[in-house]
Amino acid sequence: MGAFTHLERGTPERVWQADGRIRLAPSLDVDIDELIVVAAHPDDETMGAGGLIRRIHATGGRVTVVVATDGEASHPNSVSHSRTVLRSIRRTEVTRAVHTLAPSARVQFLALPDGELRENQTALDRTLEKVLSSAEAAPERVLVVAPWSGDGHRDHRIAAESVARVTAHHGVHHLGYPIWLWHWGQPADVPWERAASLALTPGESAIKAHALRTHVSQLEPLSDAPGDEAIVSETMQAHFARDTELFLHEADTQDDSLPPDYFDSFYARHDDPWGFETRWYEERKRALLMASLPTRALGSVLEVGCSTGLITVDLAARADRVVGLEPAAAALEATRTRTRALRNVELQRGGAPAHWPAGPFDTIVLSEVGYYLSPPDLERTIALIDDSLTEEGSLVACHWRHPVADYPQTGDQVHAALRSVRTWERLALHEEEDFVLEVFGRHPVVSVARREGLA
């Protein structure tokens, strides 16, 4: 998925209806006594789970809606409404919407800064912990729904990650509801194997539509001035007027490395699932990675997780030999096509640490791979790197720093493990909010300037 804005027209609802898989997904089990709906912003709850809220209320269940932010940043360039005014408006709107759906529902406002859930994740975790602890039903009779972790909005992802941690601790089931997926995505982007649907009755659909209309600040322009445009366009609204709501089972927190079929399923849905070929973020990061390598001539190179081969091609231009290791068949075939004319590239299907190629290697690249590994498998991989690296060789490691619910570890945890190797010394460090890049060599490391007699 590339970057998107609400101003884009987006995917028409007819595309989703023509695909038909929303209605074919298994029915959601709503035999529960208590529903907790987490919304990153006011209106998420109504658009993504309004029908479910109505269903559980109508069958006598207890409903709690937790609103993480007040949505005060919905119109950052507005000249007519301040954030303080928008905060008040949106609180009123969401209260009316929820009580339209479920008059007895509890609405809890956390008032965390809109757009800054990651920076306030501890507070979010702490509050959700209190909400789960106060649940009246037994854990197996409670369902928590929150924005889907893959929805493409940072606050939605962070909310999903917090919910995943807290529900795992309490043994409560957690589902994700997509919002922006319907705007930026296509049917191929949905993990249908994790889907469950809730068919709404005509009455439920009507009440949901009425509840959605209370979010006037999002459905209609605040004024005619630039910056006051409607956030939820008519095209977008059509997705939430359908008679079916879709929920996605979030992957459970787990201690095992991700299996090869995890990656196969990603590439089956999209040729370039991480946007390696389209995003400036990825292009820039590759350039930084290549520039950080301490020698022009890289010698024998191992690239762990070569994906579709974009870094592989760059490495081959400076290496005697490149061995690319990749678990996903589709990705490996793309690399094979991209490197067909390069005689110094060898490709091997498999993953670390189980399928480690024979060394030694002068350069090892571990880019966006380590967090897929369990702590024991990462430890084994680090030991293999240490055994395979030549005396003057170097390891470059680069990883996304934001936590992802599916992954056994975070990028920061991976780099903490790499830094703990006593026989390695760090030659370079580049750290941003989004990723960390480090280059390691055996102690003592000789700087690039010293190698060339400049220092």
C-alpha cells in the first residue's frame, strides 16, 4: 500500500460488491455477553462496528466504547475551527452516535493526542488494561474489536497493537475492523482467510446509517474554505452503507518465528506488499544502506531475506558473489527475473536460521528480517553470522522500529541483541523514528577514513 489521503476518490464500493467475498466470509460468532469497541478516533466505532454494537445491545449484551483520541486533528488546516472546538464537536457527535446504536452503552474518552497514539502507547495500554479488568463477563464471553492493524493509518495500527497486548494478557478474543482499507485497498489486499462477516438486518442497517449521520463534522465540509473539506466522502460513506460488516481475526501474539507460508500469503495478495518498488521511503532507505557499507568492494555477500531483489542488484554491482536467501517462492522468482543477467548472483529458497548457506562471507545484510524471528532463532542467527563473517567482514542491519502485532519482536529488540555481541563493534549508526540502521564489524573496527589513510 502506498500513501493515501482522504481527498483521493478511492476505491468505489462497486469494486467490493463485484468481488463478493465480503458476503462469503464465515459468519461472525456473536454469542457473547459483553462487547468492548475501541476507536482510535470518533466515528471509527460507527463506521466499522455500528451494526455489531446494535446487535449486542439488542440481545441484552453489555457494550463499552473506548475512544482513544478526540479526533481534534481531523482538519489540521482549518481556518474556521480550532482543535479545541473540533474536540468538543466530535465528542458530542460520537456520544450521540453510540447512544443511537446502544442507548445503555458506556462511552469512555481517553483524550490522547490525535495522531500521537504511538507516543502515548503506555497510557493507552494502561487504560485498556483497566477496561478489560472491569469487564463483568467471563473472558470467553467478551469480545474486543478495534481498528484493523493493517488499516494504513498509524493511530489505527497502534490501537490494534495495544488491544492485542492487553487482550492476550486477559485471554480475551480480539478482532479488527477495517476503515481506510476500503478506501485505499482492493479485494486482493484483504487477508480473507482471517475474515468473519456480520450480515445486518434492514433495521440494523437503518439505525447504523442514522448513527453515522451524527458525525456531521466528518461527512460534510466545515465551511467553503480550503482545509475544511469533508473527511468521509460520499464514495467512502458507501462502504459503510452496505448490509454486511467485515471483521478480521488479528494474529495472536506468539513466541515462534513467522513460518514461510506467512510470507507466501503476503506475496499471493500483492506483488509488492511492502511498497519496495514504489515508496520513496524504501528507495531512500536502500540508498542509506548501500552508502553505509564500509568498503567499495564487498567481496562475498550474503543477503538474508532478499525479497524481490532490489537490494540484491545494488549489492551485485559491488560484490564478487551475492547469495540471496528468501523463504517466499513468489519473491524469489521476482529476484530471479531481476537478476537473470547477473552471473555473480546465487539464489536459495529458505530462511534463517534453518537454511543458512555455507560461508564465509565478507558482507552480510540483515535488512527487515530480524523481527520475524523468535528470540531463540535470532540468537541462533546471530551465532551463524558470527561464524560466517570473515575477520575483516561487516554486517549491516536495518529494521523498522514500530511494533507490529504479528511479529515476535520489534526492530529495537533485534538491534539490542546485535549490540550485545561482545566480539562486534559498531562502525556506523543511523537512527530515525521509523527505522534503525547499524553496521558492525569484528573488534577492533577500523574506520573508513583510517582504512584509506585519512585519519
